[in-house]
Amino acid sequence: MWVILHIYFFMSCSYISVALMASSGTCQLQGHFTLNGMYQNGDFLIGGLFEIQYLKTFPGLSFRTEPKLPQCENFYMTSFQQAITMVFAIHEINNNPNLLPNITLGYQMYDNCLRLGVAFRAATALISGTEETISDRNCRGPPPVIGVIGDPGSTHSIAISSVLGLFRMPMISYYATCSCLSNRKKYPSFFRTIPSDAFQVRAMVQILRHFEWTWVGLLYSDDDYGINAALSFHQDVQQFGGCVAFSEILPNDNNQMAVQHIVRVIQISTAKVVVVFSTSSYLLPVVDEMLLKNITGRQWIASEAWSTSPVLLTPRLRYVLGGTLGIAIRRGEIEGLDNFLLRLRTDNFSQNSMVRIFWENMFECKFDTGGGLRAKMCSGQEDLRSKYTPYTDVSELRASYNVYKAVYALAYALHDLMHCEEGRGPFSENRCVDISNLKPWQLVHYLQGVKFTTGFGDHVSFDKNGDALAIYDVLNWQPSSEESVTIRRIGVVDEGVTTGKVFTLDENAIYWNFETNKPPRSVCSESCPPGTRRATRKGLPVCCFDCLPCGDGEISNTTDATECIACPNDFWSNPQKDRCIPKEVEFLSYEDPLGISLITAAMLGTLICALVITIFAHYHKTPVVRSNNSELSFLLLLSLKLSFLCVLLFIGQPQLWTCQLRHAVFGISFVLCVSSILVKTMVVIAVFKSSRPEGKNAMKWFGAAQQRGTVLILTALQVLICAVWLSTASPTPYKNSRYIRSIIVYECAIGSVAGFSLLLGYIGLLAAVSFLLAFLARNLPDNFNEAKFITFSMLIFCAVWIAFVPAYVSSPGKYAVAVEIFAILASSFGLLLAIFAPKCYIIILHPERNTKKAIMGKSTQNK
């Protein structure tokens, strides 16, 4: 809040001052900020903002006196190396005859003390310049600085770029990664040589995807960097199918209650992988608490903000942080930088106060002792080679390498601008830029299209949002022999490659801080194997699920399938439910034990019929054979034989012709059989009626011709029914899966229920009439009265077919066919045995009773 109030106060005062001076025709610098910095004059100046010292507390604002900047503390050697790298790059460019010839670059850089208020003052000082008054109200000539290298912090860059963007002043940050800065509408002149957090998040998700870690924890700092990175991480993790087990904000005030809460969450969570977007200073309290409670066994994924932090690379933390996988900005090599760093010397120029502060911190001395006797005096001639600090360490040039690329990007943009061919320029009327009246927005145009290659071989360019090509090193924290922790590069993430392989990793070089020395498993639920599907647990993320087996007739042939796929109609799932196989085709076959049994019974019936026919033919002149129309007996035996043989049409794989013939042959043969029995019954009745005076003329209506005619007519009606049925709705082979879904029952569809019902109904009608007539004639006097046997046979016939209907309807598949065959066989055997067994019994076993005298004697006795 104090920063906003200060800016408002400053802008208000400036507006009033400018209004008062408008009439004078001159612009006067309203004041100076007390800032530590470095300066070198040149034709064009490049500004710089670096985090070299740290301001712990900012003084309060009374709004009565001018705010004064207190002394900053805690000198950062690494950040000062970055500032000197900018000086080295400018020095190298000035000595390069092929880049900006006849142009000398200078610099003006300030320390922001890691505070937004200081950073904003420094940025204001850069764009305001150092001249006290300007009389040219048209502001001709080059700007105070042609661009700003920095600021490294995302929050600082957001605030500063919002103001610099109004003037289209180029700003190239070397360490601000917030993805929000890619918004070209809000930050039209912002560029950066470090990839956006959006790329960093994608790189970290590549690691999670590679090791199949779908259940991860997330810690992030409470600032623009952490919040925006966490938001992008949530979105990208969900896209690849992962889930965030917990998401906690790291306190920025070392709140112990918050730290202990985070540690408890990490301890009880089943996630073995923890991703952290934060600087080392915010993460350190959590790691210390975990070390205190001896909580290990976690795989850490480090963002670039702490992946190379020396604060965490200490031996005491190796049990907690050992094996960390980190994303780091690209490490580069800058030839000649090491010697340049060692040649640095101090001077008495007030604008180079930053060098004096560095010297005092490096050698623990003072240039101005203030009369104190204890303080060591600095000579300015101390040897930097005698000290080994992060300032002189050039083995891990990452942020410094980005500074180097940022300076060269501005230089190449200015070089392209100066070498514009008149008449072919990019501006209105194809004009080029007047170098003596350079405007910042003109340099932004060339900066957007700049392309060059560093001495290390890296290609530098900016996309439409001002972002650099995303190149990251993948690091692994590994123990060394001295019980310390070292960093080893084990892979690269390069989204600018043309080979298509963005992510490369040397898994054999990774150190895993686990007993198994293998990557941990970090999933909420284990993958569902083929044959199952995922079912999300209610109230839990999608990564937490149960594996349910696929239903019958469904399969899943991939791991972690969300749905099971139904098999095609003629296929069924195998027992493992991971493949569709052809359904088993079921029909009553000749190899089936049931089929063999029924065929055996049918052939037995056929043989018995043939045997009876043989007996009757041999004894055709005997009274038993001749007593009741032997022609009808032979016709009845022939029809029974056909009934037995028609069973063969019901067995085997259904074909069109067998489906059409089986019911037709069955219906016609049974009608022939029943009609023969009906006529025999009528003949018995007519014979006995003709023996009475009132029925003397009865037999003239039942002669041999009339008997044959009656049988022919009754059979012809069934033939007609079959012909109409087959011509209108013929039975056809049909694959039926209604009974058992896993089996195809190959059967004959009857085509027309009415036709089949009429066929059976007609047989039933004839059988009922025959049964009724035979029942009425059962007590007629005769030594061999067939009416009794016909009654019994018809009783069996009707009972079998009445029982057939419910049994047929309720029987599935091939068993329905077996029921129908059984009914045919049972009724045929019933007729055969009931009618012909008594006659054969007499003919074979009691031939003495097979005489006319025996039959007539019995008849006389009965009279």
C-alpha cells in the first residue's frame, strides 16, 4: 500500500511542477533518488536493474518530508556477477567491429534492494535521465536509455513494465518468469530472455508424465510468480490426466503455525512427489521442519527459482532434498568473462558506488573508516583471485547468461535499425529511423524481430508475446563423496528443437533418494488393467478411482480405460474381458450326446416300423392282419416310419432347405398317421353297426376306396396348409442370442406363428376326433377290438403334445429342438406300440390265436 501511495504522491507533485514550468519553456529534473549503481557514458545508454542487496524494512511515510532511502544490507555476490556480466557484454560489443560500428554503448544500472519501491525509483531515474534541465520542448535526441535490462522479479517487472509500456520503452527481463507478463496488451514493450512460467510448467509436467506421476503435491509462494505458476500447473496437470493431492501456499513471514500445517499435510498425504514454485527463502522453513520431524521419502520437483539455490544445497538437508529433480534455466558459457570479473577495479566516481560496496563486502574492509581504528582499510588493489565466491564462479552461468543475451538482443536490434535501407524501411512511407532522434517504440519494432546466435551456440529470438525460446536443463541433486550435495545435469527440455523430441532424459544418471534406488510410485489409484474400467470415487479427484470389471459382452483393451466397449453382435468378450472373440454357435448337432441319443431313438423306431412291416407282409393273409383293413395298417406303419425319419431334419446346422422341410414333413407324416387311425376307428364302428339290423347299409360308405379317399383328402389339407405357409412366411435359419447373450443359438425361425399354429392345430383336431371316436367304440363286442388300443394310443398322443407346448416355449436354444424331437418320438412310439404291439404279440408268440375260428369263437362267446 505504501508503494502505491508513494507513487501517487510522486506523480501528483510531478504534475504540479510540470504545470508550473510549462510557461517557462524548459523541463527541469524535479529531484534525485539516492540509489546505488554503476555508470559508463556512451552514445547510447542501456539501463539495468539488479537485486544486489536486500532492504529488510522500508521506512514509514509521513507525507511531510521527502522519503529517504535507508542503507541496504546483505550483499549478493551472484547478483553482482550478473550486473558485471552486463558490463562485460557492453564492453565486448564496443570492441566488435562488425556490431554497431562507430557506436559506443554505455550503461546506467541500479540496485533495487529486492524492494518494489526501490525498483520503481530506479526505473523512474533511468527513464528520466541525469540532465538537470532540458530546453528543447520537442525532446529531440536519443532517450536517456534505449532500453532496460531487468527487473529480475516478476512483481517488480509487472509494476515497472506497466509504466514503461506507456512510453513503449523496451524492457528485457532476464529472470521474471510470470506467465502474466506475456500479455501484449498490458505489457507491449516487455521482453525476456528467460522462458515464461507457462513453458516451465510444461517442462515440469513432461517430467511427471515421463515417470507416470499422476498424484502430486504442490507448494507455491504467495506472490505473482508462485500464484500464476500454480494456476498454470493445475491446468496443465489436469490436461495430461494428473491430479493435485494438496495445494499449499508457503508463508512469506516464516509463520511457524503455517509451516507446521504444511508439513503435516505432506506427511499424511499419499502423494510421494511434491512440486514447489518458490524461492529458497520461502521453502527453507518447511524443509527445516521436515528435517526436525525426520520426514523423508518424498521426491521433490524444483522450479528454476530454487533448483540451483546454494541455500538449500547443504549437507544437513541432503536427507530431505537429496535426489531432487529440478528445472533450471539454460546454463551457458561466456568466453572471457572469468578474466573480466577478476580485472574489476574501484574508482572514486560517485555513480559507481555499487563497485565500492562490492569491494568492501568481498574483502571485509572499508574505504572510509570514519576515523575508527578497528575497521580495516580498503586499498582498492586487493587481488580478487585470492577469494573464491559465487562472484568468481562461472561454472553455472544461468541468470548471467540471460543478462548477456538480453544485452546482445538490444545491440542487434539497434544494429538492424541503423542499417535500414532508405525507402525500404518498416515505418510509414517506407521510411527508416533518424538515429539522432531515436524513439523507444521504433527500437521495440526491431527488437520483436531480432534473431542471432550466441557464441555458445544458442539461438535467441522472441515470439509474438516477447518470450524467448523455451530451453531448460533438467537437474538432479546427487550426494558427493564429501557428504555434500552436487548438481548434475541429466536432461534437456527444448521446445525450439526441429527434431520433434522436446524432452530428453538420461535415466541411468539419476540418483533416487529411496531405499530401492528406483523412481517412486505416486498415484492415488493404481492403473486399471485391460478388462476393467475406471470408476471415479465420489468426492475425490479423477485420479482416485476404482477398477470395475467390464460387463459380459464388453471389453477394454487399454490401460485405464474410462469406458468398456460393447462387442459386435456376433462376438463376445473373452474371460479376461480384453478381447472380443466369436460367439459360440450352438445347435443340436450329430456329435452332441443329446443329438446322438435322439438319432439312436429315431433309428430304433424306424427299424421297429420296418420289422412290423416285414411281419405284417409275411403274415398278410392271417386273420389278425386282415381283420381291420391291412392296407390302412401298412399306410399307418409307413407314416410312422416317416415320422421317425423326419427327426433327422431337426438335427445338424440349420439350412434353409432343412428349416423348410422339417415342419412340413413332420406335419404331413403325422396327419397321414392320425388320419389313418381316424379312418380305422371309423371302420371299426361301421363294421359293428353293420352287424345290427338298423346299420346294414353302413359298410357301403366305408369301402376300401372311401377309406383311401378320406385319408388322401385329410392329408391334402395339411399339404395345402404347408404350401401356403412356406410360400408366404417360410421358416429360415436364424442366429438367436436372446436366450444366452454369449452364445448364438442357430435355429430355424418359424416365420409365421399362425402357419405353425395351424399346422399343429390341424393335427390336434384330427387326434381329438380320433380319440373321441375310439373312446366311444372301446366297449364294442369283439374278440379283437382295435378301438381300445386306438383309444390308448390317442391318449398317449394327446398327452405328449399337450405337454409339448409349455415345454417347447420354456426351453432355450437347442433344447427347444430336442423337446420337439422328443414329442415326435414319444407320440410315434406311443402309436406304434399301442396299436401294433398286441397284434405282433399274437402273431409271433400266440399263433394259435391268429385263426378265424379263435377270433369268431371269442366273438360268439361274447354274444
